[in-house]
Amino acid sequence: MSDHFFATVENLIRKAPAGWMKAACETLRTLPATISTEFVLKSLPPTNNSDLSFLIAQTVNAAAKLMTCEALSWTLQSSFTTYHRCIAHQHIELLWSGPKPDSQITARRIDQVLYDLIANAKQEILLITFAAAKIERLVNELINAKKRGVNIRLILEFEQSSEGQLSYDALKAFPSSLVAGIQVYYWPLENRERNHAGRPGKLHAKIAVVDDEVLVTSANLTDDAFNRNLEVGVLIHEATFQAKIKSYFDHLVTAKVICKLKN
């Protein structure tokens, strides 16, 4: 089967309402094996959605020389079911800090979500940030997680490694008693490319991976970012995405692009 056919099916199942798709598949199974595409389209359930009409026409035309109407019905039904089952296992939530969003927009605060994630962590915590300062509550949650046996890793920016682009080492926000029992990583200066002005790249990512959830945000681990800056983020609960994020940073460590800080 052609890539064009698969693309048309994908576009259709993303747009079609469940009730209409069910009725369309049931109709397709009643049609004879040899029939014109015009008759197929006239036989399908009506819709006032012009986009949906265009997509089903594309799909029927693409399938005309590949399969019977009955085969197309099972292809659409199985693809539609699989797609929506996958969607049901994914969860993406909008987060914010700073000016409160409109009351009609559902969004939790970035800092509160991060505290909750760490408080409920059972296996691992990976925090990546450019800056960190005045984060007493976050530190306390990390200390409690460490006591529970949670594996904690920090990937941080440093003044020396950034050649002064960060004026206060992020590590200083974490007490030595905590640092002694966790893993801390940094990006060595010699591994960074420089711009035309000679300045090295910055470790600018802000990510938290806590068990099977990933928080991606514009906010550093600072009091200003949590309480005063206008910041946005997303909380993603999806196993494949979590695995890719972890794999990316694990690869950087394995390749010695990012190095472990000696305690």
C-alpha cells in the first residue's frame, strides 16, 4: 500500500467524530465489492463538516484500487480504535507561573506541580536547570525523597563552565548534605561550541523527569521563576516521550558530553 493511502487514513481518523466513523464503517461493510467511488461517497453518512467530507473523499479515492469497501471499513475501524486508545494513555497539562490565566483556562502552577511530583516520587528524579536559587521548599522535598531511597540526579549550569554567563552556580542552592548523596552533572567548557563573539553555549534546558512524568518548562529553579516571572510549561505523562528524554540525557553522559561532578 502507498504512503499516500496511509497518510489519508491518518488524517481522516484524527478528524472524524466517533459516531460518524462507526456509522461510516458499518455502511462500507454493506456495499458490494465492485462499486464506483461516487456511489460509495453518496452512500456514506452525511456531514456538514467540509473538512471531513474532503478527507473521506480522499480516503475512498486512495483506497479504490487497493481494497474492497469492506476491507476499507475494517482498516478505518482498527486504525481509529488504535489511535484513540493511544491518545487515552497520553496526558499533557498546561502549567504556568506569574499572571494568572483566564478563569476559563485550566492550568496549575509550575512550582506546585513540581513539589507534588517530587513528594510522590518512588524511583527517580532528574532535574535540569540553568539557574537555581532560594528554593527551600524544593530542597526539603528532595531531602525527603532521598530519605525514601529515590535516585536523584541534577544537571546544572556553573559560572566557570559558562564563562560568567551564569553569575551564581546553580549547585549553591542545594545543601552539601543533599549533594553528598546524589549525582550532579555539568557541561564542561571544552565540550561547548562558541558563537561569533566567542561566548560558549549555555546549559539552558529546564526539565524535570520524575518516575514516568516529564515537566518541560521555561522556568528555572528559582524563587523569581516560581512566583514572579511569567513562565509556562507542560506536564507530559507518556511513556515513550519519557523514555526519549531520559535516553537523550543518558547518551550525553555516556558520550562524556556531560560529566559527573566529583563530590
